Amino acid sequence: MDSATGIKQHHVAHHFSSSAQEFEAAKLGTLVFLVTEVLFFGGLFVGYAILRMMYPAMFVEAASHLSWQLGLLNTIFLITSAFTMIMSVRSAQLNKRQACFYFLLITFLLAACFMGVKAIEYAQKFEHGLLPAMWFSGEGVAETLPLFFGLYFAMTGLHGIHIIVGMGLLIWLMIRTRRGEFYSGYFTPLEMVGLYWHVVDLVWIFLFPLLYLIR
Amino acid sequence: MNEGLMKNGSFWMPSQASTFAPGIDVLYDFIFWLSVVLFVGIFVVTAYFIIKYRRKTDDQLAVAQIIHNDALELTWTLIPLGLVMLLFVWGFNSYLGMTVPPSDAMDIKVTSKKWNWQFDYPEKKITTFGDLTVPVDTPIRLVMSSQDVIHSFFVPNLRIKQDSMPNRYTTVWFQATKVGRFQIFCAEYCGDAHSDMLGNLIVLSKKDYEKWLDNGGPSTAGMSLTDLGQRVYQTQCSACHSIDNSPKTGPTFKGLYGKLTQTSAGAVKADENYLRESIVDPMAKIVTGYPAGMITFAGILKDREIDGVIEYIKTLK
Amino acid sequence: MQTQHEEVPHPHFMIPLKYTVGTLISLLVLAVTNVIISQFDLGIYNIVIMFGIILVMATLDMLFFMGFRWERGFHIMMFLSGFVFLFIFLSFTLSDIMYRNATDPYKMQPYGIKNLVKPLPAGGEHSERTEHSE
Amino acid sequence: MTTAKPNYLNSPKGILSWIFTLDHKRIGLMYLVAIAISFALGGFFALLVRLELLNPGKLFLTSQQYNQSFTLHGAIMIFLFLIPSIPASLANFVLPLQLGAKDVAFPRLNLWSFYLYVIGAAICLYSMFAGAADTGWTFYTPYSTTTTTSVISLVLGAFVLGFSSIFTGLNFMVTIHTLRPPGMSWFRMPLFLWSIYATALIQVLATPVLGITLLLLIVERVAKIGIFDPTLGGDPVLFQHFFWFYSHPAVYIMILPAMGVISEIIPTFCRKNIFGYKYIAFSSVAIALLGFLVWGHHMYISGQSQFAALIFSLITFLVSIPSGIKVFNWIATMYKGSIQLKSPFLYCLAFLFLFCIGGFTGVVLGTISLDVHLQDTYFVVAHFHYVMVGGTLMAFIAGLHYWWPKMFGKMYNERAAVIAWGLIFVGFNVLFFFQYILGTKGMPRRYYNYLPEFQALNIVSTVGSWILAAGLFLMLGYLIHSLLKGKPAPQNPWGGLTLEWKADSPPITENFEEIHIVTGGPYEYPAATKSAH
């Protein structure tokens, strides 16, 4: 460890011949993994599209059961957190260890806010019995309304799980940043988690209008 | 007896009983013989190469290294491509013929449930179970739906098959060309008695069919109660209840009459009253150790048919 | 990339600050715009405009947040292939759902026959499901 | 063994060094063992099913036990054997060696995907004892959402196995992209790598959809979310779209690596440069991509629209072309070669023979109007067993024999191998050929009870299953014998030219002592006469 800067030098794994090759592998691997994420969520979007085609009226009614105010708030949280994530990578590239840590912390807190708002929304749905069909006891005009809430909980729930996983990754990054493992020569995990975070963001960019707004 | 599938018909296909069958069989034979010619060709060449160029000494090298020939590649890409496109057009054409019914087709409603087929003839409000009776040389359209899971209506002799779905109608049509009895299968896996979900297609001459309609469907008037009961058993009960003690979804009928049975409402002697109740209100007393899976037959079976089943059970000592 | 030497810290490409800040602001503005538009009834144009805005937002996110503006073409192709295959999945499935009964329109509602699948009762891992049926 | 050079098998020592190993060769080997056990289990259920079918009605299983047996047979064979067979075991071992690399790109992920496989397998095993599912491996709704058997556990197992498969594919894809040695351009890669690359593409692009499908199925059972549930207005056919969007490309996950193995073995045993390298390479990629566009041919009779049937049928026919190109090129490779009929090559010939029958009957099934008659009958059963067992299993065994000396440094008894080959080949054909006739005559699949007139051919088929099993047992016997008492294998027993034969048998832990620089194609064998090409 370089005691002056607090930076730990990174060592390239034995089966790579250069750090460029190692970075290239990590980047490609992450992108391919994110492709699988896109398709994983994609299945739900296909389900959404087909149900929407079959029951347009149901979606019109369903959107009125969701609060666009809370949805917008969450959108703002998530977009801002994507920005702070980028700033933390940038700070590492500029060898600013403290800034990197604090940007990660802000990202984490914004994600926590997102989950908090999500919890409020879920609580409201529970209160009104707007749940998947097994437990649905809400009131609605459309006969197929339970179907919508099945989809709603599947989509936002899966997205929420990704946020929670992302928060776990952020904690891991914060610990490693504290240890001084990221600097201008090595910040691969930061950048890769960043890419993951942007894809989670991307999914929400689609989810929010499709579920809350379009009618 | 139904027309045998194995012994009638060609080497591959069962006998032909619909207007589709000859066309399908010609297409099958065409692909079969085409495949045989290509297959034999490929393996004669392979065998020739293996014999001719077999390694005789350990250090024997290849005679020559020929690594590509674009003309050859093009040949064995384009010729098969042409052949399969021919098959595609041929196959799709005959498929369209099978899915677009003529406008004058006679509708019969098919309802599938675990594990039998119900056929409703709209004209005379006749309902039959298991047996589908149709006139020969008449286009028939089956409008199908399922009450539980997916089933599939399959008559090999007609060369038709169509899934029957819950919450949706599917249709299939055919025109029988031959008077006789043919086997109906369920071809989509649907649970324990999937392989017992059988039926018979009875093709009558137009005159006999009219007579059959006038009689209000399958004639039961002259039957003894026991015979009628056996008939009902075969179409309605046999999927879940055995008559030889073998385990099925429901309790066996063998030795059932008069037996003291443990049920959800305590021990009950299986007399006429209990049997009738079990048929019209199955959930009232459920025999211990069996699932509460039976549907009510109230409204499906006529009074005389229920009496028949009870009489039939009495004979199974 | 190949000429990079080991142990020499090589700052990778850094996304210029003006792009990230600009993207942040435009994404926020677009999100709010979308909400505003949703409050007016413009008929079919609602979906068209809003979906357009979603696509712009997604593009901005990928270009400047994920850094695709400066990324190697192969990597972008890799990532976008996910969407291509998703599109294949959706469009082929729609080719079924949209054209059902095209040649044999049976004059009844295709969806909405209410004969329901009864779950098998008792004895299974979800016997409580029976309570809900019907 | 006393003076043996240190190799990956004997150093480092100790059980922990295996459990936590990051060495792709050891992981490949552990996969091989796990897959062999799964295969034995799946085979056991196959024998049960075949035995029960000796007569119509009950022999020794109730109908529910029979349904559970064929479900487990299918699920185990597909998810635990066929999909991981060649990629996870053989390719894990061979791929970095063929690249002259020290390991795969992400060794830790590689170990993870092995443990995911083990966890998935354990969940599937658990489901066997928790009231095994009776849905068939296809899990069609609404049957799978209403049956009382333990569907969730089997589905969860398949879900976890899906991730194992995704990570393997991802790893190989990145490895092939980033770890090729100096001088190995894409067109100097062994064809096995091309096929593994194409496989990885499918694994990465299709498996996530299986993941979400199975997840939705679980949620459907737990909370009735309704997308596939007709009682709530969902569409059961949508489930079939979801399922086959993965499961049809999955067929190519199974067969493409098999084709890769064949493309390796034929040049070696013919001492011949492969004919039409680029055509074989590109046909792998073409199969992978076209394979995504044909899933609807499983659904011609399930109420799919005629328009969709038109598209799916057209593309189904197109996908047969690249497979044909491969077969023709393999046979052209034999022309003017120096052909040695050793066991790996014999299994290749069995592959060609059976795969062609499977392929031609595939054309029959692709023709829509014939498919209407043959769908869900024994014709389909016979067809996919010809492709999956006759194709993938034969190629897996061929590859196992081909690389066995490299993996363990031991030779096996060639004569026993030829006898086992004969038994397997004959047994297989007796087992499955007559099912084609049963199918065209109309016997539906998944039948516990069948019409008495079908009995004769069913008995023949069951006898075939015993011959096949005997062949496989003989194989197990001589392979174990080879491990214990086999002659030490030379570095390059078959005279192969690809890089793995430049490593020791068995290789050292980091594969190679020096970096190999590639200067030409993978199969540049010399010729007796110079010919201009």
C-alpha cells in the first residue's frame, strides 16, 4: 500500500496478460450479463404488451389506482442516483477517494429512498386489497383487474429486487473504496456496478410510464 | 369395435377416413421416399469413402488436401433449399385447407374435461359422452373448449388434431368419407387418466344419421338398467373408478355396494341412497384417502342413467 | 488498447462533466414532461408521444450514462442485441395473438368464456387455493 | 505413478483443493462426474417408463407414478444432462486448452456455475421426494398450475440450472473474445470453438426468458398472478410462447456443441483438413440465430394463428439447411483422407447416421399439415430421441473417448469400446425406430395405458432399451478400468493438430509452459501428393 495516497496497487489475475485484457474481459462479461437482464425483464414486458392488447380497458382503469406523484418522485430519485453513480466513477478516475466514497453513499441513500417510497406504495395497495388474484379483494370496474395487479407486483417487485441487489453491491464498493482499492489505474468494479445500475435505471424509465401514465 | 389402427391402412399410416387423409398420405410418402433416396445416397458415399480411403499403414497420409469448393457448397445449399421450399408451400397449402372450414359445415360443440369428451349437437339438443356420431360425406366443424386443462382432440384415421383450450374456442373441421367406428384420442397430456380419455367417432350413412337424430341420440330405451349402467360407466366413470380393484383417482366400484365406507362425514353403508348422493352431490361425503375431485353429475345424467349405474355397481361383487 | 503497458496507470476515458450534468437535467425534464402529457387526453397521440419520450430517455441513458457514445461498436452491438431478440420475441408472439381466428372467426368473444379451471382440492401443496376458486 | 510429473490431477492434493479449485480442468471434471450421475438417474427413469410400457395398463407403476417418472426422465435429461453435457464438461476442459490459454476468463464464475448446477440438481432431487411433479418437462399451464404435485420445487431447480447455464455461456463467450493466443484469428479457431461460441450466444440470449417463465410459473402457483391463467383472463398459449422461446433454441444448445465435437474428430481421424471451414463455422452461427425464430412449430395445433404458423413453418425449413451443409461438408472431408476407424470416429459415424434420420423426420414434422397428424405422438418422441440421443449423446461419448487420454492420461480398451459402440448403436435403433411407426399409426405420447394393438412394437422398444443400457454399462466398465489400470496415454494419441494436443497428458495446472503462437489454420494436415486448391 502506498501510505501517502492510501492507494492499493491492483494486480492482474494470472491468466490475463495485461490489465487492458482484464478490463476488456470484465467489460464484455458485464455487458453480456446485462443483456441477459434485459431479456429477463423483457419477458415481463412481453407479457405486459400482450395483456394490454387483450384488455385495453383494464389498463386505463388500473393506472388510476396508481399514484403518479409517488412514481415521479421515484423516477427523480433513480435518475439522480444514476448521476451520482457516474460521479463516483469519475472521482475514482481522478484519484479522489473521499469524493468517490461520498458519491457512492449518496447513490445508496437515493436507492434507499426509492425503496422507502416503494414501501409506501405497496402499503397503500395492501390496504385497498389491490393484490395479485390469490389475495385480491379490491374494488374495480374491470373484471380482469386482479390480472393487472399480478403484473404490477411482478414487474415492480422484480425491479425492486434488483435495486436491493444494487444496494448490496454499493455497500461492497464503499468498503473497497474505504480500503483504497480504486484509483485511476483500477476501478473496474465501480464501472461495472455503474453499468448495472444504469440498466436498472433504464428498466424503470420504461416501467414508470407504462404502468403509471399511459392510459 | 373400432377400426384397427395397426392392421389397416398402409405400412405407415392408419386407414383413410376423411377427405384430408389421401392428400396427407401422398405428402408423407413423397417426403419419405425423398428422404430414403437422399439418406441412402449419403451413406453409400460415406461407406465408399471409408472403404476406399481406409488407413492401412500407421504413417499413411491423406491422398490430397482438398479444402473447399464453392460450387459444390452452393449446390448442396440451393438444391435442398429448393426442395424444402417446395415442401413448405405444399404443406402450408394443405394445412390451410384443413383450418378453413366450408361455410356450410355443420357445427358440433365439443367440451373436454378431465377425462372425457362431451359432444353437443345443436339441432336436436342431443348430448353424448365419448361417442361422436356424424354423417358420412358431410363437412363437420367442431367448436371446442375445455373446462379445465388443455386437451387435444385427435382422430388418426381423419388425420386431424386440435387442442381444446380453457377460456377460448378453437375449431377444427373434417368430412368423413367412410362409414365405420374410429378411435378418438386425447393427445395433450392432461393428468392421471390422460391415456383413458378415449372416445369413438361413429360415422353413419346420412340416412342412419337422420334416424339417429330422430331417436334423440343414442337409443337406450330397450336397454336393461345394468347394460345402460355399464355404458354410462364406460363413458363417464371409467377414467377415475376401476371395476377390478386397481387403484385410480377415485375408489373402485368392485364390491362397493353394501360396503361400510369411511367418509368425511363418518362411516356410511354404501347403499342406493349413498350412491345416488355421491353421484349428484359428490362433495357431501368424501371417501377417506381420496381427493375431493369429482364433479357433480346432476343435470348431466338422466335419472334412469343414475339408476343404471347403481344397478351396474350392484353387479360388481 | 493493445499497446497499453501494465503497471502504468492508464486513465480510461472519462465522460465529460457537461454531458453527464446535461443528461441528468434533460432526463428529469423529460420525466416531468411525460407526467404532464399524461394528464391531457390526446387520444392515440398520448401513447405515441409518451412512448417517443421514453425512447429518447432510454437513448440518453445509454449514450451518456452508460457511455455508449464513446464505446466500441462491438460492445454496443452486443448490448443492443438483447433488445433485438426481445423485439423478435414480442413480434413473433404478437403474430400469433393478433391474427388468431383470422380465417375462422367464430362469432363469440375469444376471451371471456367463463368456464373456469378448478384447482385440484386438498392433499397438495396448495390446498388453500380451493377457497379462492370461484 | 510414483515418479509422475506434477499435473492438474495430482497437484495440489487434498479434497479442499478440488472443492475450491479455480482450474477449468478440475471444474470440467467435476461437471463430468455430476453429469454422469444425472444421466444415470435420468436413464433409470427411462428404463422404468419403458418397463411399465411392456403391457397396456398397470404393470408395476400407478398412472401417477408413471407420469412422474416420465416427467423426471425428461426434466433430468434435458436440464441436468443434455444442456450442460458438452459445454460444461468437455468444453470446460478443452476450450482454454484449444485457445492455448491458462484458464477461462472468469475462473471464479466458472466454479460458481458449477455449484449452481449442484444446487439446482439438489433441488430437483429434493422434488423427487416431495411429491414429484407430473406435468411433463414442458410444464404446460394450466395443468402445471392446478396439479397437486410438487411443481414448484422442480421448476425452482430448473430455474437455478438456467443461471448455471447462463454463466457458463457468458464465460466461454468472453474467453473466446479476449483470450485467443497471438496469431489465432477467428478463422484459425478450431471449429469446436465456433460451435461453443454459437451455443454461448443462445445460452445468453434465450435462457433469461426461461428464467422469467419459470419464475412466473412459481409466482402463478403461489399468488395466482394470472398471466397464464385462463380463469383470470390470462392466456395458456402465451406460456407456450414463453416456454418455447427458450426451449426451442435450447435444442440447439444441445446439438451445436455436438456438431463441434464431430468437426474436431473427423479431421483428426481422416488426417484431412476440414472441407469448407467457413461454411461449417458460419452454419453454426446461422443455426444459432435462425433457431430463435422457429419456436412456434411446437404449437401448430395449440390454437396458434395460421399467420404465425406460416412464418414459423417457413423458418423451420430454412434452419434445416445449415445442418445439411454441415453433414455434406463432414462427408466431403472424408474424401481422399486417411481414415482410421477408432472408437471416437465410430461414434461420429453413429452420430451422422442417427442425426440424419432425426433430421429427415424433422423435415416431416416441419411440414405443417403432417405435423397436425404427428404432433404429440410417438413420432415426435422418436424424432427428438434420434436428434438428442443419436445426436448429442453420441457426440458426447465420441468427445469423451477423443479427449479421455488428455483428461486422465490413460488409454481405454479399444476392443471393449467397439463392442459397446455396437450394442449402443443397435440398442438405440431397436428402441426408437419402431416408435416412428407407432407414431404415424396414431399412438399419442405420454400414454400410460394404450390400445392392445400397439403392444407388439412397445415390447420391441422396451427390449431395445435393455440393449442400449447394456452397452452403456459396458462403457462405464471399461472407462473405470482405464482409470485404474489403463496404459499411460501419449501426449498426442490420435495425431491431432489443435493446441490441446500440445499440452501434456494430463496437462499441468496452468496448461502450457510456453505461449503458443498460431501461424495457420487448425487442421493443416500434410498430403501425400501436392494438390492445387
